[in-house]
Amino acid sequence: MSGPSRSLWIYGAGQPISSVRNALGSATGQSASFAEIVAIVDAGIIDELRLGDSPVRLVATPDGDDSGLLNTLLSQTPSDWIVWLDAASQLVPGANSTLGRTLGRFDIDLFYGDTQLADGEVARRPAPSPIRLLSQDYLGAMRGFRVDSVRAVGGFRPGLGGAHRFDIALRLAADERRVLAIPEELSRSQGAAGAPTEAHRRASADAVAARGVSAEVSIAGSALRLRYPISGAPLVSIVIPTRGGRATIRGAENVLVVDAVRGILERTTYAPIEIVVVADDATPQAVIDSLVEVAGDRLRLVRWSGPFNFSGKMNRGAVHARGDYLVLLNDDVELISADWIEVMLGLAQQPGIGMVGTLLHFEDGTVQHGGHLYRDSWAGHIAFGWQPGRDDPLGSLGVDREVSGVTAACAMISADTFWEVGGFSTLYAGNYNDVDLSLKVRSTGRSIIWTPHARLFHFESKSRVATVVPEELATIRRHWGTRLLNDPYWR
């Protein structure tokens, strides 16, 4: 066996004998052997699984808490690694050989890989994503734990039956640098992942507390929902560039910026906000008057006299903003989530997070923005044009998650971070300004989070004609090169 020694644990509690047999067949059929294969199964099927010359060790799960059994196996294993496989899945041919070639090259505590699905799709898993893992066990039914590391964190905890693999992963993934996503298909699965249980909720809540973070963790359908309380009551400056344009929305003519500001002030549940409107000289006086009437002393009006330059306008607005946090916002939006500021601010205040973006919908309800997607030297939007309810095999549109970038149509960033990275580059007057800002934020080591729990309509391109200037495309490629080739968070 090449590489560090590996024990395979097939966890089959509650699984039918046919699933366990398929998992065992995939394990014993590997071209590279495991140091040991342990099948943890219900006592009632052990006799039917026994084969005289089988290398598999069959262990019966106890009634009630199985943490004691798992810790006994942990103390007895001769291997450097535990490869955990749920019995509803199988290893693909050659998976163990891949692990042998890979694991010795990296000083890590946890690994996972891609999964072949029954419908022919492949669940391609993202790069290590600490915020996402707190809400969703996206690692799949097969993952590996370094034995010494599992022992160091105290082994398997009692009271977490059905969530042991999630709990161990959370504790080992506290440092994302010690987690490896192997971009190869290592397993295949016959069904979707089950819904989280109270044990999963408890594991996530304990992981949050261990990191010194306060959050309310609840079960929300197919994932967990974390609500991060806000520290203090910081002023949030909502910076909106405008020309005072009009558009027909739902059959009625709207003054975009006036309706956006009115909706924000009428529906936003977070009180300490100010509205910073950066208005071109061409903005009609009637629009200015309406803004003053709607926003009163919460309005800070800033003039822009130069040629159109989105970046320049946003920078000027940020100069005049008094808030500790900036919301970068287009004028062609409408709130869906009244608590949008609380959701973004709770995330933005978490350690290591540099910027937060939201779920944006077109007027017809289809998705406009699920995070930035950087691929093949282009920048686009994840889930662009998807119908409501559509999702990828991992359920990515239902959870807070790390992304490569977010659109400046709606994003929150602390004022300190905004100025630390130099704000928007005025080289990008119309396009890629938010791509450049996102990559600058990530280059500081901070992460960018997209959340589905703050939602807005974005009537994109209603306020101007969206065109790509070749010079801007050439500039973003020149500045960021390989960072635009492959997106680690959306494969």
C-alpha cells in the first residue's frame, strides 16, 4: 500500500443489507488494499454478511449511543488515516490508489472528494469553506480523517449518533488550511443526503461556540441556518449611484432611485442607516426633491460632474459616508428581505470575512446573482437565469457560503476594509469593478460570503445599457490572470 496507511470504515447503521454489500464490494475490489476494512452494521445482518475468507471486520452497532464503539475502534486502528464511507455509497474503482498518491504530499487533517450521482451528474465539491460547513455537511458520504488528529480533539462525542462524521469534520476543519478537497470522483451515491437532525444542529452550535463566535443555530429544511447577532449598533451607509433614471417595473413607470430609497426606509428593520446618493449633474431636480422628501435627514447627497464612472462615483460616495460599514447598492433594486442589513452585518462582523453579497432576482423571479463565478478568463454570475427552486446537486443556493466574489449591485464591506484595498479602481468605469474589488479583498486573506437569507429584486440594466468594454476586459485579465481561470468555490 503506497502512501500513509489507511483504514476504511464503512458505516452502515440502519442501512439495508444490499447497500452494505455494495459498499463492501466496492472496497474489496480496489486495486490498492486498505490496512483494514471495518464494517459497522446492525447486529441483525452480520451473519448474512460473513464470508469465510473475507478481510472485512464486521462490528455490530450497539443499541443507543455508538460513540463508545467508535472510540474503541479509533484506539485500535493501526492506520494513519480513517477513510469513512457511508454504506449508502460506494468507492469508485481506483479511489484508494488516488488516496495513496495524494495523502503523503500534504500536511492535512481532513480530505474529501467529488461524488458520482445516480442520475449521472457529478457533485463537484468546493474548496474548503468554513462558513458553509457550519450550515451544511457538503463534504459527502466519503471523507478521511487523520487518526492522530481525531484522537487529539477527543475522538467521537456522545449524543451525536448519525452526525459523527459531521462533528469530526467540523472540529478538524477549524483551520481550513488543514483541509484538502481532492478534485476527483472518489465515491458514488445512490441517493440525496438526508436532512440535518438535532445532532447536526448541536454539532454546529458547539463548533461555533468553540471558535468564540455567538450564533443561533436552527434546522431549516435541508440545511442549518445560522443567525449571527450584531455587535453594537454600527452605522451602515448605503451608497447608491444614480442618474435619476426611470423604468417600467411591473407595468408601472418608476423613478428607480426614489422607489429604491423609499422601499429601503419603509421596510428595513435595522435602524442605524444613512443613504448616500451620488447623483450625476444630469439628475432631474424633481428627483432630488423627491429624495429629500422621502429620506429627510437620513440623506447625504453627493454630486458627480464627470463622465460616467461607476467606480469613481462609488468612491466619492464612500468618502462622504460616515458609517462603519458600507452597503454598495445599485439604484434599480427592491427589497424582499426586510432584515437584509442584519443578515449581512452579522456575517460581515465575523472574523476573517471581508465582504458579503446577497441573492438577487430578476423582475420575473429568476436568479440574477448567486455569487460571482470566475472561469476561463471570464467573470459571470452563479445560477444566472435559474428558475426559482432550482439548485445544484449540493444545495448551494440554500446556504451561506464562501464565493470568489459578489456583485456591487448589493454588497456589504466595512469602511476600513474598503479603504485598505483602495476602494474601486477607476480603470473599470462600467464593468469588472466589483470583480477587481472582490479579488483585492480576497488577496488580503479575507473571505467573501454570499447569503440566500438576504434577498432583493435587481432590475438589471434598466438604469443603463450593459456593455462590456474590451479595454476593461483586457485590464481585468492583465491584473488578475490565473485567478480568473478556475473558480475554487463553484466547479
